[in-house]
Amino acid sequence: MKKPDIRILASQHLSTLDKDWEALIAAVGTCLHQAKPEREPYEALVRTVAYQQIHARAAEAILGRLLALHPEKLWPTPEALLSMDDATLRACGFSARKTTTLKAIAAGAVSGLVPSRAQAEQMPEEELIARLTQLPGIGRWTVEMLLIYTLERIDIFPVDDFGVREGYRLLKKLDQQPNRKSMHEIGLQCSPYRTIAAWYLWRASELLNTKKK
């Protein structure tokens, strides 16, 4: 017997929260959230750092230049990344701060601080967040993206994410974004499908921007 799509179950659950959620899900349509479960946490963290605070296309170009430095464009091992001098990484487009973070991630992968995917899958969310935020330049949001897109956790609500907070503000027609505590309480209402709720709130933010244009 075929298992029901978790995204459909989540959408149905969120639609029952109130009329605003029901309208948002009807407007956006089917949830298209896709994880990247084939990646190791080391690679996923490096990729997420590349995307921090810049446009997605710029981040993709930076990662493309990094891959071009390696034979057959294979993802560089932690040892290979550690052996690269800072100037080479800066030439790819990484800032000085991000270069420091990349080296710390690679060193963490070598030492075992950054777990393998198999190890990470067995770890509770808060334990993994506490472990990885020891790395310079790695905050809670970065680890939450790892949990969502690499480890396929379905009940993660990144309360510090601007798009999630803005999406909720638009959903409820608020003058200001809710604070962190309020967003945490809002997320609890969406459990056990907080990841899907975040996905729909990201779409709410995009819908407004599209209408403005």
C-alpha cells in the first residue's frame, strides 16, 4: 500500500488552522518542498554558507567557481578545502569571514565535530544545533537549513528567518513582523508540519513581491 505524501497531509493539516492559512494554501497550491538528502552535512553547510546574505544566483556562481578548481568538478573533500589558501577561496567570491567559516567546517569534518549524515540522522535537532553552532559563522538558522534540506526533518520552524516572519506578517495583515517568542508559539500551532508551514510562508512573501512588481 502506497504511503500518503507527507506534503499533502501537511497541507491538509495547515488548511484547518484558520481561514487565512486555508486561503494561502489554496493560492499557492501543492507544496513543492524538495530536500537534498544525498548530501553530507559537511557539503550542505559549505553550500549554505555560500548562500548567506547574498542572492541565490551569486551564490551559485561562487560554488561553480569552487567546483571548477577540482578534477571533474567533484565536491572538494574537507582535506582539499583545508589545503586551499585563503586567496584562492576569496577569488571564488567568498568573503574573508566566510573563508574562515569554510575552513572551520572542513576542520570540523576532519575532527568529527561535523557528523556524517548517518550520525546526524540519529541526533535530536537541539543537540545538532548546539554542536554545530560551536563553529565560527554557523548560527541556528544555518543548522536549521541543514535539518530541513539535508536531513529531511519535517517539523522545523526557522523563527529567525526573515522570509518566514514576513510571510506570517502578510498572512495575518500585521503592521510589524512578530517577535521571536511569538513566532515560536505560532510554529507550535503548525506542528508536526512546521517545515511545510515555513515553505508556505516563504511563498506568501514571494507572492507579495510579485504583485508589487
